[in-house]
Amino acid sequence: MKYNILQEKSFAFAVRIVKLYKFLCEEQKEYVLSKQILRSGTSIGANIEEGIAGQSDKDFLSKLSISYKEARETVYWLKLLFATDYLTKEQADSLSYDAEELCKILSKIIITTKNKLTKNSLNSLNS
């Protein structure tokens, strides 16, 4: 399989989120927010995988847009976990940095794909 930085980073982030979930449950005895961040943080990579296997550029764009929203949601949960003293600043900052990096990569791919779709649409109108 061809190397894909987005797949690699989103998978590594999901692993960190699963470990965070275990930490929150076992050490902090937190069971509600931890499930929220587990869901959103692991969904990023799952939707990227679905997008890569998509049937069209529109399908790809849709799945990556969902991944972007899940990454933004994960940043929110990280802020909340820090603000409620479940995470230290260092823990929250480290995970937030990774989530923000995924957001930046995803947003660039989304913009490029939208531009490609617009260009293709205009070309088909001019044909």
C-alpha cells in the first residue's frame, strides 16, 4: 500500500485517543467525556479511510469533511477535559497540537478537492 501521511497521522492519533480513554476511565474515573472523545478522536481516521475508498471525488470530499468536523470536536473535548482538571496542560496541549495538525492537513485537502470539483464542473459546462 502507498504511504499516506494523513492515514499515518490519523491512525497514530487514534491510538493516543484510545490510550487517553483508558487513562480517563482507569485513573480519573471519568466515563462520560471519555466516551465522547473516544468516539470523535477515533472517527477521524475511520472517515479518512472511508474517503480514500470512496466512489467519487464528491464521496471523498464528504468523508474528509466529516473527518475535519470530528477533529474540531475532539479539540473541544480536549479543552473541556483540561478546563475540568481531568488533563494537565501538557497532556491537553500535546493532543490538541496533533488534532490541530490533522485539521490543517484536512482543510488543505478539502480546499484542493473543492477546487478540482469546481474546475471539472466548469470544464464540463464549457464542453
